[in-house]
Amino acid sequence: MTTLLVTHPACLDHLNPAGHPERPDRLRAIERVLDDEKFQTLVREQAPAATVDLVTLCHPSDYVEEIRKANPAEGMVRLDADTSMSPGTFEAALRAIGGAAMATDEVMAGRIDNAFCAMRPPGHHAETVRPMGFCIFNTAAIIARHAQKKHGAERVAVVDFDVHHGNGTQEIFWSDPTVMYCSTHEMPLYPGTGARSERGLYNNIVNAPLRAGDGGDEFRAAFETAILPRALAFRPDFVVISAGFDAHMRDPLANLNLLEPDFAWATKKLMEVADASAKGRIVSVLEGGYDLKGLSGSVAAHVTALMGG
């Protein structure tokens, strides 16, 4: 397997208030673990900045301009109770989108098999016109649209195993039969969405909520019974993974008990979905994961699986 790793140092310049769990050290921990010799065959690229046209595949131009104007020249501004911008935030967000779009181009063109985008800020809570939950623009949703618009993908599956439900991705694709959104997540938990009954206008939303204390067995069962059969039947041309690693047992923001092998297993199962109908084409984008040891170990397991290990 040829796996692309996309990063950019500008993503370290998005700062949150002191003590905030979504911090630059997350990317530094990932960088350290992926510097190991067993990852030397990764193709490594720096992320270009997205154009506004790319961002507006999912967010109206007025919203993008509002966010641009909110970006401070110094200090910090709060967009909501837990989402802030610093002077480096807008560029970091554009790099996160641009890097994921570049990875999508490479995968859809067949130049690489799959990709992992180690970027921040995360994106899956960002709704069409609303930043929230550490997220400003919805990267996973944007690259799903990019694969459709630029590369002619007819059906895209976005699968999200972050411990928090991706309300933004669900909202963006609620009325779109060409995109399936599937999610495992702890419930009840922020942001309060993600019930099984939330199915989308065209039955294109698949939510498989887990309960506090659930571990790998329950997670794998949710995948096997709810998500994988639906994703396989959907026959996507392209698979996007919203790869949050905060369901790890060490994570401070939630109460699930996944371990590194669970993330590797889920990755391999999603690769099987992609192999069945999408020529193996997967792009994974980093979402949550706030314990540095749990995050780095889980990313290592995830990327090892993408590489065919």
C-alpha cells in the first residue's frame, strides 16, 4: 500500500486558551510517533492552503468571510464557549482543508492508495453556518463534496468514529442521498445529537450510539451490525474517515474504553468497504483525541492499518 501523510506547521499556530484540550501538542505527539522507522515508507507532503471556492463547497461565502474577519491580529477571540480563534487559526483551517483536498486528488487519481491528514483544527462539529465544538469549517464534508465535484464520485461515505457525534457533517448531508454519514459515538454526550432515530431525509444517516463504559466489544458490534452492512450496500466511490481518537480509554473528554487495536480493526474494516466498490480509495482526517499517549498510539495503529500492516 502507498499511504500519504499530509501535515503542515501552520496547524501548530492555531491556539486555544491555556488548558484547552485541543492544543498544538496533539500534532507534535503524532509527528513524533510517525517519525518511527516503520513509517519511513509514508509519502509525506505539506498541505497547500485551500481556496475560498473549496471552502464554499459546504459553507456559504458570507460565512467564510465572517470567519475571516473574526480572525484576530493578536490575542484570541471566542466564537462560542469552547471554540476560539488566534492569529494563526484561519490559515490553519485553510491548510487543513487544502491538505485534505490534495490528498483526495492524489487518491482519486490513483497515484496513492489512501491518506491520513494530521491537521487541526478538527471539523466534524462545524455546521453549514455555525462553528462549534473546536471546529470552524467541516473538512470531511468539504472533501466529500470535492470528490464529487472535481472527480465525479457519485456516492461518498463519511464514517466517523470520534467519541462525539459529528452533528455538522450530519446537518450538511441530511437531505443528500449521494452521501452516507455513519457514526459511532458516546451518548449522551456533547453535542447531544446522534440518536438512532436520526436517519436523514433519504435514510442516508446511520447513527450507532454507544453508552458510557462501553469498550471494544460494543464498538466492534456497532460497526458489524449497524455501519458496515449499510456502508457496503451503499457502494461508495470514495470513503472519508472522520478519525477521532477520543474514544480511547485514556481520553479525558469521554467515557468509552477503546484501545489501539480497536482503531486498527475499524480502519481495516473500512478499507474492506473501500475495496469492495471504491478501488480502495480512502482519505482519513484527524478529528478529536486529547490524551497525547492515547492519541499517538491510536494514530500509529490507524496509519499502520492504512499502510497494509
